[in-house]
Amino acid sequence: MSLVLHVDGAAWRAHQDSVVAGDPGIVPVAKGNGYGFGLARLAGEVTRLGLGCLAVGTAEEVALVRGSADEHEVRGSADEHDVRAGDAEHPGFEGDVVVLTPWRPGDAVAEAALADPGVITTLSRLEDVAAVAKARPGARVILEVLTSMRRYGMRPDEFEAAVAAAEGLEIVGWTIHLPMIGQHLGEATDLATAALSAYTAPLWVSHLSAADLDRLRQTFHVEVRHRVGTELWLGAHDALHYRASVQDVHDVAPSERVGYWQRRAGRRHHRLAIVSGGTANGVAMQAPTAAANARQIAQTVANGVMEAGRMALSPYSAGGHKLFFAEPPHMQASLLWVPGSVRIGDELEVTMRATTATPDRIIVE
């Protein structure tokens, strides 16, 4: 009895092939929970795609995509359709690995990665460029540009000093990490112009449309590498389905108390189902909403009102309708109010945020 991610392997991989074919210079991103698939599995897919470079989030993740560390990706028993990370079908990735989180002094794993010729380290501060150049001459690095994201990076007036401080290092390129919304071709062009005037090297960019990438490639006579994660791994929506099994069902009388928190059943609540999947799987775990438009704001308010009234919608569905939680999800199970049609052994569809999902099993069919 598990929360399982079912993957239509042919459709999923056909989508990957299409994205890669239409995006020369693509750099797949495999970080965090591996977009719900696990890092080792995605590393195997990058190998299958025949690509020579991938990006990870942290220095610790290098060993995971290389297959030299155990990710504990898949739990539960195997069956004939199970595809497990680390097996012969998913060997460790052997190409270049870009670490997206910038290097900082005192991080032992990141410092050790500087000695690996297959690792490209991101540097985002002048003092860090100088420190790495002194400690690890010959290390391969990429210099990060500060964008309107205002996360990591150096300002244009620091570019020449950064290049001077990087003497002895192999500068692989300039990285420009842009916001996810809005039009940013102009910003990217201005930053690229300033960067390339300081040092000619490939441009590594995120969150530009195909048309904007073409414009950037036409404007500058350097290689433009496009980092892609969500579109590549999650773009084949119909190929991915999370399902949870119904483990038990109880008839409940009105006002009867249930669960850890002993909440009373409402007048319309007659059947309580215990289903697989809980906080350990990422059920109901989500980041704060961006509330970028009126509809999203209204949804956030409505959800807040329902939760205040102890009527929180769950991500589980039966018969095409979302079900209500009886109480917050447990670690490996959830309590739901269900209609009479739900029976023990049924499978319910689960809407999961892939970047926080950790299914018990992944079945590539």
C-alpha cells in the first residue's frame, strides 16, 4: 500500500527527446528531489539523451548524479515494472556537472569539488573568485551575473575585476539567471554585453523563451547554453500520475470524534477513509503562493477561509472530485471524508507538487 508515481515511459521520453531536439546547447537541471523522480533516475535520462552536461543544485548532489552515493530514492518492494536508480539501466552520469549554488568558503564538499575536473563551480562574489584562484588554480568555474532576481551574482561594474581575480582559473562562461515571469530579453542582452566586454565566454541562461534564445544567439557570437528543468522533466503532464491506495474505510456517526486531533465529524461526513501518502511523501506540502493575479489571490483567500473552518481540500480525488481532509495528513497516511463509492483497495488520483513529492515507488510503464 503505497503512494506511487506511474509514468508512461514512452510518452515521457518522447517529450524529453522533443525538448532536446529543439533546444541546441540545452543543459538539463537535476536538483533537489529530482522533480519527483529522484536525482539518480534523471541522471540516467540525461545519459540516455546523449548530453554531456547537467546542472545540480548543490555540491552534495554531484555524488548522487554520478552514482557514487545512495539516494534512497525508491522505497518498498520491487515488481517487474519498477525502474530503480543505480541499476544497470540508470548508470551514473559521467559528463560535466555544473553546481548552481555558488561556492562559499568553509563548505568542505564544495571545496573538494574544485579538484574534480568534471565539476564546474559557480562563483558569484569577487572575494570568492580570488579565494578559489589562490586555493585551486586550474579549477573550472562559471561567473554569475546579478540579475533582477537579486539572488546571487556580481554587478556589471565588478566584471572586469572578477576576470582579473580569476587568473589561473578556467572560466567556462557567464551565468544569467532570470525571473520566471515578465520580458527579460533586454536585461539579458545588456548583462551579456557587459560580461562579454570583460571576457569572451559562453552564456548560460535560464527562463528565456525559445524566441528570446534565438535572438540572443543571433546577437552574440558565443555559445548560449540553456538550463532547463521543469519543462524537460514535467512537461508531459498526461504521462505522469500519482496514485494512492485506500487502506481502510470506516462508517462514522455525526459528531463522532476521529483522528489524532479528535475533530468531530460533520453532518455530511459519514465515511472516513485511510489512504496511503502523508507528509513524508510531500502530500499537501506546498510553497507560499506567488499570488501573481486576481484569480490566484481569490483562490488563496478561499482556501484560507475553508481551512479556518476545518474544511481543507486534499490533493486526493475520487470520481473526478477533490476530497476533504478529516485532519492534517499524518506522516505516511491521510484521513479523508469520502463518498459511499470509495472502497478498500481503490486507487485515488493525487495532485502532487513535483518539486516536493517523494513517492514510495516510481513505476515507469
